[in-house]
Amino acid sequence: MKPLDHVAIILDGNGRWAQERNKPRTYGHRHGLDKIFDTILFAKKQNIKYITLFCFSTENWNRPEKEVKWLMDFPVEAFNKKQEKKYIENGICVNWVGRRTKVPNETKKTLEEIEKNTKDLNEIFVNFAFDYGSYEELENTFKIVFNKYEDKNLNIDNFSFQEILDNLYTKNSPNIDLLIRTGGEQRLSNFMLLQSAYAEFYFTKTYWPDFNEQEFEKAINSYKLRDRRFGKIEE
């Protein structure tokens, strides 16, 4: 079994968790926010080197205005100076993966500051997927590669798929080993389509605010039972 180096989580179910308690959807997001740091620490304890957290997708802009505004503000709270200190003390390197041109200036500033202030840390690497979508990522990547070939008048016959991988938002992370989705849905929702090509999937009905160490451990134990052959067969 290949070691579990990279876990990705689709943090789903906040809104439904709140609605079942007759609370506004933002109440669920508030409780979901509280789970992020603890989840990262547990991953670190499990010797997982990379964790990617899907927090806001390019499609989430279609949600009600009040909810979108709350979600745009939550990185400012998640990575305030008090929280940033905790990330630094625990050797956590944060990388923002996603589109940087649409989010509010304060959100953009906060995410770029946490990147800058943790870039030399290496105990665990966190990809914070915010305003992220695989279609947009691939469009951005193709533009980078195509522009390079056009500007330098390169021969397209020399193109390799590796050039795509080298220009993804997650270019500094290995491919995903285990992809977890909370909340009961069983789809990728435009998340890490290339990076999860050989990932093992784990879907749980547990909503993200209720996701804890025990639930995380269930996913890890399920992964350990999988037979990952990568196209090969047993001799």
C-alpha cells in the first residue's frame, strides 16, 4: 500500500447541518470553520504531509448574497493574527489554491499574508482551496502553457502533459491519495479532477461540523484496506 501522503476533503454539509437545527446556513459555516484547524492537526498527527481543504468553489458564487458574503469573510477570521500564530507554532505551511481575481481585497490580502508568513514551514502543507474549480484551474493552466509556446515560438510537438501538471495551482503537491467528502453527496463537484485521477474515494453521511478524529480515522482505515494497483495486476 502506497503511504498516505495527500488527503483532500470536500467540506460539505454545513448548511444542511444548520437547517436541521432550525438555524441559518451561516450558523453551520461558523461551526464548520471551527473544525478546520483541528482537522489539520489530526492529519499532522497521522503523518499526513499534505491536506487539501475545499472551502469555496467557483460555483458557490451562485448562492444567496448573504451566504456568499459570510463565506468571503471567513478566511479573514480563519487566518487572523491569533490563528496565524497557531499555524506557525505547529509548522503548518498554507497555500491558497484558486482564482485570485474575484475575492474581496481584504480576503485576498489575508490569504496572501498567511501564505507569505508560513511559506518556510514544512511539518504539514495545507492547500486552502478557495474560489477554486478544476475547470477554471485548467483554463488558467492552458493559458500559461499556450502563452509560453507562443511567446517563445516553441514547437508544439515538444509539448508534454507534465507541463500541465507543473502549472496547476497544486504544482508543489503530490497527487491526492485519499479524497473524503462529507455530507452524504457522492460526486466530485469540479474538485481536483486531474489531481484525483488515482485517488481512493471515501464518502460519509456525516456533515462537516460533525466530522471529528474518529470519522477521519474511519476514512484512513478504509484507505488502508484498498488495493491500489495503478493499472498493474498482482504477479
